[in-house]
Amino acid sequence: MLMGVFTVSAETLNWTPLEKALETAGTSGKKIYYYFYTPTCPWCKTMAEETFSAEKVITKLNADFISVKINVVETRDLARRFGLETVPTSVFLSPEGTVLLNRPGYLPPEKFLEMLEGLKEKNGKQAF
């Protein structure tokens, strides 16, 4: 259950297929968000139910990022490329594909939104 100012949204996250993310980011100038998960991960399910259903998170991600949901079971090579050790993991890239932030673990809506704001304000240079 979400607490505080975070409400569940009727809007949904716009997930972009992996193979289109860099192309879409290049034309839009938006940063890329890779969300690494597994279907059996309890914290991944919590993140989907709480963080990715929060209205402010959805609005911010849809407005400023190209979001890609990546099942680690199906993309082990990509997970290794980004040095994943756990799921869920959030990886943020510049529109050109340079890693700006690699943040492992579950993030509640308020912390996730802080991270998104920090990425925008510091142009991706802020560490969390």
C-alpha cells in the first residue's frame, strides 16, 4: 500500500522494447532507464506494485526517460555487461548510451522519485 502523497495512477508506464531504446533516446534526447528484474523476485514484484504504480513516478518516467523493462533470465549477457549482482537494479543511461547511474535494490516511490529528480537536476552526475 502506498503512503503519503503517492497515489496509484490510472496511467501506466510506457515500456519501450530494448532494441528501440537507443534509437528513441537519440531522436528524443531523453535519458534511458533500464529496469532489470526477474519474474520470481519478491522485491521486483514490490517495486512493480508500489513504485511503478505511483502517479508521480509514472508521470516523471514517461516525461523524461525512455524506460525499458529487462528480464535478466532472458538477457544474461546484458546483465553481465552492466555488472548486475542483484535484482531489481535500475540503470540510467545518457541518450547516447553512457551509464550515468547503476543502482541495485528496491526503491520505494519517494526514493525513486528523488533519484529521478537528482538525475535531471545534476544531468545524471549525482550518485545515490
